[in-house]
Amino acid sequence: MFFHSSKRAAPAFGLLLLALLAACDNSTEIPPQPIRTVRVETVSANNSVLQRRFVGRIDAVSTVDLSFQVAGKIIALPVKEGLPITKGTLLAALDDSDFRLAVAQASAQFNLAKLDLTRKRNLFTSGSLPKALLDQAETAFTLNQVALATAQRNLSYTRISAPFDALVSQRLMDNHSNAAAQQPVVRLQDLTELRVRINIPENSVKLLEKSADFNAEAVFSDRPTQRFPLSYREHITEAGSVAQTYEVIFGLSRKNNPQLLPGMTATVIISKKEAVEAAQLTIPLSAIDYDEQGAPRVWIFDPNSETVSSRAVTLGTLNKHHIPVLSGLQPDEHIVTAGAHLLREGMAVRRFIAF
């Protein structure tokens, strides 16, 4: 009886065993690998020598305060501040009544001295006049000639005209006021070209040795995407007493840029010309990996797919913790800088942001 029951239970036991084995097979499936987190860095040029930025200040080519050479009452001051004027434009005028009278008086005395000299020369020629009296007449003529020229010059000093095309920066006196000689009346700015002044430290003076090898551009805060070319003009070789910096002056064309005015500030970017030296890309030493043949490579991170791919590179000479890349990379590409030896082609990764 017992043996018969065991024979009937064998098939059921076999089915149970198969079910247990199937359950064991399902439990041994390999779980998906976690996505590896990598540190990513953007490739950029070494700007320590190739590019520098400075704060610049815009000035006019020249700023002059014009004044009368003689004293008097101002009767005309037609210029308006902030408006451009052309060369020869009347800026201010004095009451010239007294100066015209002085010219008339000097002219009469000159004419009288001229007639007297003519008579005395005739008398001297005929032998009727001593040489001493002729000399006195010639001296009187010369003195009256000088007096007339002085009176005419003083009359011309009663008017101020623009010596060049300029911008009226400021009126320094009011109309109908009394002006002393040499007292500033109008301030003009020569804007045929603007000047941009920067101050550079001692370690950047070498930029001036080969100024033709560098490009200089100005950027303004209200137009950050627009760059204005600058031209080197001169520099001051005496360092400032406070900051120990040297002033460098560039020219900036105002053509098509009338909104640029003296007093504005700009960022001046000085960079090497491409024909002189191409931008040198440097990457951390930790970003370098080697393939099966021992050739150097880096891993490029694609921010869109969040995957990595290898790329062969040509390296330069190691410089401290960074090494220049001579070929194989472009600026603004993203490379993995830690754990490169653990990566494989097309591997999905997660970019490390912060702890």
C-alpha cells in the first residue's frame, strides 16, 4: 500500500520540481547597469597670452576751452551744447565798438606818419633836411604801423570761431556777461576720431612690443554682441604713481556710430591675430586615455544624447596639470575629464553637476 502511493506521487513531485527550477531561472536575470556619472569640461583656448580684457574710457581726440584774447562784454553766444559745428562757425562775440574806434585812431595816426615820412624823404633827397629828422620820421612811421596792426588784431580777437569741425561740449559763460581776457567761454571736442584709453599692468607691456600682431576691439554693455575695431595710436611710457600701470591709447572711428560719446566706458579685448598664432587648446591631463595600440585619445560627451565617443588626438608638451592639443579637438566641445578609462564607445553617461 505504501509503495503504491509513492508511484502515484512521482509525477506531481516532478512538476513541482520543474516549477521551482523555472522560478530560480527567473530570479537570476542580470539587473541593468547603473548609468555612470562623469565629469565634463568644455574645451577652450588658452587665453593667458592670446587674449586680454581691459576697461577702457572714451575721450575725444582733443578737448579745448576757447577764450577771448581781450576783455569785453559778450553780445553773441549762438552755439548750443551737444550740437556739432563746422570749422569757422561763430561761437561767441564781444561788443567791438571800442576796438573799432581804436582801429580808426591808429589808422589816422598811421596815415599822418606816412605822409610826414614821404615829405621828409623828399626834403632829405634835396639836401634840405638833416638825416636825424628823417630817422625820427621813419621811426614814427614804424611805431604807428605797429599800433595799427595791434588795434586790428585786438578787433579780430572780439570774435571766437571754431578752429575745426567739433562738438560743442559746454558753454562756460552766459551771453551779456563780461569776459576777462583768457577766461574760458566755450568748450569744444574734436570728434573726427574717438580715443579709447586703457591701463595695462607691467606684465602686459610686452603686448606693445609687437602691436601689429594683435587685434584690439571695443565692446559696449548696451551692445554686447557688436565689436568695434580699434587702431593703436600711442602709449605713455611712464607708469602711474598709484596703480603702476601704463596708459595705452587706441583710435575708434565714429563713422556710423554717432551714439558713441566721450566719457563712455567700454571693454577692450586685445587678442593675437590668427595669422600670427592659432589659438592653443589645452585640456586637463586626467582627460587623456589610450586605445589598445597606446595612442592617446579623449572621450567626447554629446549633451543631446548624453553618450560618449572616443576621438584620437595629437598632444603637445605637458604644462603643469594641462597639456596642449595640437589636433583632434575644436573649441567649445565637451570632453570627459575623470574616469575616461572606464568608458566604452556609445556608452550612456550622466553629466556631473554638483555634490
